Amino acid sequence: MSIKDIHSMNMLPIEIYKPEILRKTEYLERLRNLREELGTTLPIELSFPPIKTIGFAAMYKDLPIFKRYSEVDTVAGKKRYSRTIIVDPLVFYVPYHLDISNYGIYFRVEKIKDDFKKFLNFVYHAIKGNHLAFLRNEHPSRWSKLKRLPDSLDEFIVSFFIAYVAYLYFHALTHHIIEDISTYLEIIGRGKYSPIKSIEEERFAEWTAFKALESYKVPEVLYQSKKAERLLNIFSFMLPSVEPEKLVDVTFAMPVLLYVYFERDKNEVYLPSVSKDVSRKLSVIWKPFKDAHFTLEEDPVRIGKDMEIFNRIYLTKF
């Protein structure tokens, strides 16, 4: 096998992502119409405690600079990310290129509370109105559990929150992986942070998040993982208490639900895709760095003692 063959086998595909089943336009349109009809109506009561009740200060960390971005959903554009906070609607990522002491993933908890209520409203009606019946043929046993889930509200909330927050985490983690790759390229004199335009990085982070969710083809794998346990612990203050065996794996339905709910095919900044430039600059090197973070949960770029990204996940009120 030649070097050229190895390179071609490990190229990132230049593509725009869409859940395969939504290529049947009638399914997509049905869910789109439901989303538009619902607006912000909430048929189910969800009550989360105020931010001040958080009892674990180590997880809750507001940086003064966050106030500047409290009403901002994104700063992505044609320029590259460099020494700046990466702002997403529900998460901040502080690069260590900007702040070595405070770098990490910061979940914007108040915005997540509001958004998750709206997302659950959409999901509740999608299931109760039989708008997801098209998933039944591909996943008959998982579909039957999903269909009964809204009748048990606590299990419904936590089961969907795990997959919802994992999706946000996968997106934010991609920003960190790209920074680690940039650091490696800087060390060997082949580039600087960030190697791609910020809007292309956001789209690639979305592509990665959706692909990661799709990879959980074996039921319960995500729900039994260390990442799910870690994320649940962080958000435990605002979720009902549910016995683990009563949770339902909903990952098979999440790409469809998230894609329609967030209108990813209509969002210029967050269109899940791999650009030609991303493929050219990140292919080959992407897979080992991604696998180290997603599969092994090891940070290949050591920034400092006890400073791995997996220990630097916080909440912020902004």
C-alpha cells in the first residue's frame, strides 16, 4: 500500500450532513411543520431550580469576560479563531491559547434550561402525535420504548437530557481537539491556531457532533459511559432523580430531532459539513486526535499537570 493510498483512505469526506432518513422529504416537512406550529408553547411542566442553589462551586465558574458575550450566540465568521473565546449559543469554549488558567468547556446553564424545555416540548409532541413513526421499521424494539417514554415524565426528561447535553459536549470537544491539532502543527512548524476559518470550524464541530451521536448504534453504550456519568453529575442539581435502569436510550432518534429542532439545514453558521479546506488541513491527523478524546478519553497534548479537558468542564450563568 502506498502513502497515497493511506492518505486517500483517511481523508475526511467533503460533504453536508443530513440524517439519511430525512432525505425522504415528507418526514422532514412533517417535523418542520410541527416545530413551527408549536412555537414556544410548553404542554409539560418543567421546573428547574435557580442558579444560586448550585452547591458545587468547583463546577460553577463565571469569568468576567463572559459578561461581554451574555447576549451573543456566535462570533464565527470568515476569520480564524485565535486568542478569543469561542461563543456558541449554549456553550463557551475558552482556548488555552487565550487563557491557560481558565481554559475549558463552559455550559451556559440558564440558556440550556430554557432551550431544553423547548426541545422537550417539540419531542413530546413528535412522539405523542406519532410524527416519529417512520423510525419504527429501522428500530422496532427501541421505538416501542421511546413511544412509552413521555408517560413517565422524570424518565423522559433525564433520558433525553443525556443525549441532548452529550451533543453539546461533542461540539465543544471538537473545538478543543482542533486546538490540540493546532498546537501539534505549531510545534512542528506547520501552522498556527486555528488552521481553518471560524465558520468552517463551527460547521465541522456540528458535523462531528452528529456523526458521534450516530455512532452509538449499540443501545445503552452512551448511557453507561463515563462521559454521560460526568455530564449528569454536573447537571444533577436541575434534573429529577431517576434510577439508571429506568432510563431509555434515545440516541437513535436524536440526530433527526436535533437536526429539525435546531434547523441545521437552514443555519448558515451551524450547517453540519466538512469543507474542502477542513478536509485538506485536518485529514489523516484528525482521526488519531479524535479517537484519543472520544474513545480513550485521553488528551494527547499535555498542557499542564491535571489540566486535561475532561477535568475542565464548568457551568456559567452567562
